[in-house]
Amino acid sequence: MADKKTDFEELFGKKEPEKKPRKAASAPTQRKAPAASAPKQSASAVRKENKSGLAGGAVYFLFVISVSIILACLAWAAATDVLGFKSSDTVAQITLDKDSFTYKEVEVKDDDGNTKTKKVHYADMSYVADQLKDNGIIKYKWLFKLFGAVYNADEKIDPGTYELKAIYDYKALVKKMTSGSGAMVTKKITFPEGYTMHQIFKKLDAEGVCDYDELMDAAANATFNYSFLEGTEKGDASRLEGFLFPDTYEFYEGMPAATAINKLLEVFHYRITAEMLEWQEESGYTMRQIVTIASMIEKEAANDTEQYTIASVIYNRLNKDWPLQIDSTTLYEYPDHEGAPTAEMLAKDSPYNTRISKGLPPSPICNPGITSIRAALQPSSTNYMYYALNTATGQHEFFTSADAFNAFVATQNYD
């Protein structure tokens, strides 16, 4: 039997349960004495504790509400400043001086794809915020500066004088403080007839409109789409001499140089009528040559009544291939010189020295008015070959012969 049992266990893996050892007799369990119960609170004490808890909760609730109201008021005050929800009717002129801006030179490509250096400016936002705050346009300088940092306002704001309102939101304020915006205050500048390009650009610089060097660069290299400039080469600023029409203009401070120049060219374009263009075609001269003649008339004429007669003298000498002998052409090369040309100037071999050189000078010598342009297009018909200033009358005398001319000059003191 023992063998059979072993076989059975091997087949089915069944084992007899092991016998557990008996536990040793344990000591009798001792009962713990019940803990003494806490004394019960009286009903009045419970009521006082509840009241104290309610009072503390009420105070905390009021504190939270008060803080929330204060924060909400601050948030609303900030929002009204940012969004322009102000009852103030404050209107002020804000001047952002160009000297308060930081200028950097960057490389850009012009219309022809050429790389050139351009000066760009960045606003000092602390300075801008001070101006706005001091004039009652904003309430919180720190908030405007924060907005400006997020909105990159320093790259957008331009120097100039602006008329701003407190009801403008921050974004509108930044847009208003840009060149050419409706809020920008313009200034009127008058350019007299006979001003040279040099004088015009110096005046624009002095009035804070544009930098002189930037104007010269734009005159030489910017693209201006006018038919009267056809045939002129970029790279020479004198290509615009004569076409900067003398008049009264409104400019923005800090406006782009090319934009300022275009205002003057545009007026020239509109002042030249279809009839005047026909006269120019009939003359056989280009518009640039007509303007060159007009510029000499402008510099030489003492008044509007003699411009057409002076024009006749110029054409008569051109037709005979005589030197024009107009000293104002010589002086064009010396913009800072005052008075009559010196002997050294008159001896210089230069195409602008018409005492020596025949024909027209290379460019206009000033920017003529409309009367001088008309005189160049429709000169009087005369036989005069000379003219000289009568110092007693302030007008010119005209002559057909050299002898008569020299005899009159001998009677005058031109020193």
C-alpha cells in the first residue's frame, strides 16, 4: 500500500497536510480600564464658540471682498487709460524732439536692388511717456511703457509735433505719433522764387522737416516719376535743380526726405499747362533747357516786367553762338559766396562760367517762378544783345551794340 500511495502522489502531486505544532498556552488577557470621559461643555460655551467662528468668517469675507473691489477698481482705472475710456476732454500738442531719439544705420535695398545705408530711429519710451503724462493725455506712465514694449512702439513713433486727445487709446496714440498721421501738426514754409536747391534743403533742415544730407541723397538717388525728369541720370542731386517749384508748402517734422522733395516736384508738374508743353515742343529745346533759361532769367531780372526782354537777349546770343556772359551762372558754383564774382571765379575754366563757355550751363542755376518759365517759353522779339543794371532806377537798360553797352556801364558804379 505504501508504494501505491507514493505513485498516486507523484502522479497528482497530492501531499498529506503537515501537522501544525501546538501553541503554547498563553497568559490570560487583561482587560484595560476604560478611559476617563472628557467633561461636557455647557450650552452657553458652545454658543459663544459658534458666534466667534461666524464673526471671524465674516471679517475674512469682508476683507476678501474689499481687496477684490480695490483690485477691480485699479484694473478698471488701468483699463480706462489703456482703452481711452476717459471723460477728460484734454487736447494737447506734444512735441517729440528728434534729439531724443536713438539713430542707427541699417543696410536696405533701393528700388534698383542696390544695397545702401539708411538711418532709422527709435523712440525713448520714457521720454514719450513723460510728455504724454505731463500734458494730461495718459495717467500711468508705467502702463504706457509696458504697452509700448509689447507693441514695439519705439520703432513706430516718429519725431514731430502732434495734436493728441486724452480719449485716444494707447494703440491710437502710437499710430497718431507717426509721420504723416492726421494728428501731426504741419508747419508752413515759403520758398522764394530764385532759391537754389541748396537753399531749399538748408531751410527744410533748419525747420526740422528733413536732414540736409538725407535730402541730398534722395535728390540724387530716389525715384521720381515725372516726364520732365526723363533723360536725367541718378547719382547727381543737381538733376532736380530748377524743378523744385517755389511756393508755400505745409510739411511735417521728420517726414521722409523723398516725400518732402516730391511735394515740390508735384507742384511743378501741375503748374506746367498743356499750352506750355506745346510751346516747349515748338521751341526745339527740352524742358530741362527751358528751365535752365528760366533760372537765368529769374536770377537776372529786377522785376516781372523785364523778364521777357531778358529772355530775348539770351535767345539772341544763343542764336549767334555768343557766350551768354551771365555772372549768376558763375556764382552758382559758390553757394556761400556773397556779392559779385571775383576775378579768379571769372577766369575759371568751368561750364558754369558763361563769360568763357558758350551755350547753356549744365543745369538750371535756381528754381524759377512761373513768370520766368513763361518768359523762357515765349520771349519778346527784340534785337537786344546786351543789358546792364541802372543803379539809379534798379532796373536794366538794354542795348543792341557793344559800344552803347560799354558807354552806359562806364557811367555806373557797381562796387
